[in-house]
Amino acid sequence: MTGQQLAVVSGGTKGIGLALSGRLVKLGYRVLAPFRSDRQAADRAAEQHGEALVPVQLDLTRPESVAEHVAGWLDRHGAPRVLVNNAGVNIDRPFLSMSTQDWRTVLDTNLSAVFYLTRALAPAMLAADQDGVIVNIGATTGIRPRRDGANYCASKAGLLQLTKCLALELAPRVRVNCLIPGMTETAELVERFQLDDPARRRAVLDQIPLDRIGSTEQIADALEFLVGPASSYVTGQKLIVDGGQFMW
């Protein structure tokens, strides 16, 4: 890895996460991509990007496992310059039907795991001989609530505040920002919102001023800005990439 910068992208083997990993590879990074369970997606990602992308199976909700894995990464590779906290999960239920496990699984994955992974990597990033960047992947529902998503909305709202706290405490060596995708064309989004149905797709597009659903590459464009020199004076901020759907 001599001369090659390291990035860590949680959930970086499929969907938006894979596009973020791929963009960092194009920028010259070697990417470690923790994933929870989808081995087939991880294998496809590794095949697509070769040695530049290294999938690592890891349950990020287990702090002891996170600490153990990160210690190994630091020994082998040194500190990453970039950390992208992208891993997330949805379990939608009406609030009165939401189980304790539904709540814990989403909060543990979307918020606590960010704390565990960042806590494990931040000391090395602060001590490194280069300034670091952390990008947390948020959601518009962290600002605007929706039905049946109390756990998810709470987790993403918490992530916004965690982003700001980290930006304060890790400055000036590490910048921390929150990248918030809007409707982005992934298999999960198409299935969840039944966008194969032209009428349902049209109903979604009617809510977006730019009249189109975003691509994963457009989200990767925003990541490239946040990790690059053009954003060197940007920290503690949220960057919403949603075609103007939510103007906050």
C-alpha cells in the first residue's frame, strides 16, 4: 500500500455504498468495505474492483468486534484518510406495532455502529501525517419525519447531531460532514417504492422539482467534493442531494 491512501466505507459493497467505494477507487484509494451478511454482493464488488476494494465481513453493531477488526486494519494498513459511514437498515412499522427489536436493530445499525467505528478509527486519523475526512450518509427523514419510520427517522436525526459533535471535537485535523441522498435509483428503492409501476414512479417524480430520480454516481459526485480539496473549508455541514425535493 505504499503511496496509496486508504478509505473505509461501511456497507460499501452494494447500492449507494458500492458507488461510493467505486468513486474512491477511481480517486486512487484502496477501500476496506465492511459488510454484514451479503457475501454474494461482496464477492461481486471485489470482482468488479479487484485488489483496490477489500470486503470485510463484520457486524458493526458489536463494539468488541469493531475494535478488534480496526486494530488489525491499523496494523496492516495504517490510518485511513477517509471514513464513510454508510451502512444502514430500514425496518418500517407503525409506531404502535414497532417491537423493541425493530427499534434496537435500526438504532444500533444506523447510529451506534457509526459511533463504534468512528471511535475506533478517529485516534489514528488524528495522529496521521495527513488531514482526514469523515462522511456520514444521512437521510432526508432525519429532518422531515414520515409515517412508519420512527426508528429510522430517529436514527438519522441522531446522526446529524453526531456529525456536528464530531466536527467540533475532531477539528482541525479531521473534517466531518453529512451527505444526505434523496431518491436515488437503487434496486432497494425501486422495490420499496414500487417504481417499476409507471404511475407510482410518476407520483414520486411529481414531488421532485428536477423531475428525475438521482443516480448513485451523482451521490458519488457529492462524496468526491466532500473528500477533496474543494471542500477544505467545510465541516459540520449537511449536503442534501435530492433534486430539490426537500429545501432545508
